[in-house]
Amino acid sequence: MIEAKGLVHEYSRRDENGEITEIKRALDGVDIQVKAGDFIAVLGANGSGKSTFAKHLNALLIPTEGTLFVNGMDTSDYNNDLKIRQTAGMVFQNPDNQIISNVVEEDVGFGPENVGVPTEEIWQRVEKSLKTVGMYSYRKSSPNHLSGGQKQRIAIAGIMAMKPKCIILDEPTAMLDPVGRKMVIDTITELNKKEGITVILITHYMEEVVGADYVYVMSDGKVQMQGKPRQIFANAEELEQYRLTIPEITKIALELNKKGMNIPKDILSAEELVDYLMGL
């Protein structure tokens, strides 16, 4: 679904005369592969390059060097832009930036309408998308009356109505409270497992990647670590070098392990820790 090879992106700053004063390399030789149907997480602190990478996946940015293919389409070819954006839908950090209608069902149907989908099929897509994200009962509501988590689920439904093969979520829970964050993560996990949609989650919240198939850790524009969530979480000291903090439950397991208790260092959930403690 996604293949990045030697991906480089440079931003240039110019003075009032238009002269380049600084070139910043936001991505520096990134290699990432994503298979169709996978749930991939890209972790990184602010300034790591993860959001720049996300924009490449939707052809909002094109490589300075290297290549990026989305479902076999080269993002550097402008002729592929529309097909890429129909294949890989983007959900941004602030849902208010994606919601444009005063009625939920009209907002979800906006994308399909603009690409010429017949009216009857639009309403079928709207109904299915809203039911999938658990927001069908709010179809006649105004998005302005919804919580942050509910708005983000509406934004996801709007992308789903376009029938993408892949959904990219760029820090989708950064502006939400813990309840809203769980709501959104549960929704995208279900989309991946039940609908088979490829999910690429860009985040700096470690606890959000527990259910991912594979994790990439970025810092300074490079992939610094990669592996299954358990492999990543077991390296707490290395993660701290990249300004990332492991989940509290994994911290507890690590501290108990240091005290001599026979508990794995890669605990991912409270339930898992309880099971080990009960076994002792």
C-alpha cells in the first residue's frame, strides 16, 4: 500500500528579497513499507518529521529526494494526485478544519458528491459510514453541538464515505480529552479489523499504538526504531532519548521487574499485568 525509499523533504526559508537563508531537512532518508490491511503507527515527538511524512502520503507534499508510492502510484507525478487522495484519505488533528456543513449527514456526503457519485449511492455511503463509526443517531445534528471525539468520528466517517483503501490519521487525538481519545482509537481499530482498511496512525501518545501491527519511531527526520509494539516498549531508555515516554502500566512492570519480580518488561495493558501478578 505504501512504499517510501530514501524519502527526503527539505523546507527552505527566504528573506524579504526572496533569497534562501536556511534549508531544513524535515525528512532524511526515510524507508517505510506498509502492507494492505495493516495498522501501522508512526511515533515521534514534536519536530520529529512524522507530520511531514503524513502529508507525503496524501500527496500534499512531494519528495525533495527519494520516492514514495501509494498503492503503486508515484506521489511525485501530479497526474496521480486525485487518485492518490481517493485511495488514501487524511484525517487531521483538528476536526473543525474538515467539517464544513451544519448537518452531520450532509458533511459526510460532501466528498462523494464532489467526485460525482450518484445521489442514491451517496446516501447509502453516508448511512454505512455513520453506522460504522457509531454516529448514525446524530445524522441530523449540527456538528457544532458535538464533543471533540464525536466530531473526529464524523471526520473519519467523511473519509470513509470516499471508500479509501487507506486512512492516514495525523495526530487525531491531540486536541481531545482521554474519553474522546479512546473513542477515536477504538473507532479506527475497528475500521482496520472489521473493514480491512489500512490505517496509518501518526501520534506521540505511546498508549495509542498498543494495538498496532507495527511501529516506526521517528526523530530528527529519520526512522530510529521499528518493530512490534512489545519490542518498542521493552526499550524504555532508548525511547526516552527520542523524548517519548512509555505507558504508565509498562513503567510499573519495568519497576517491578527491577525489584526482582518475574514480570516481563513489555507489558501492554493493565489486564495483562494483573494476570501476571495473580500468577505470582
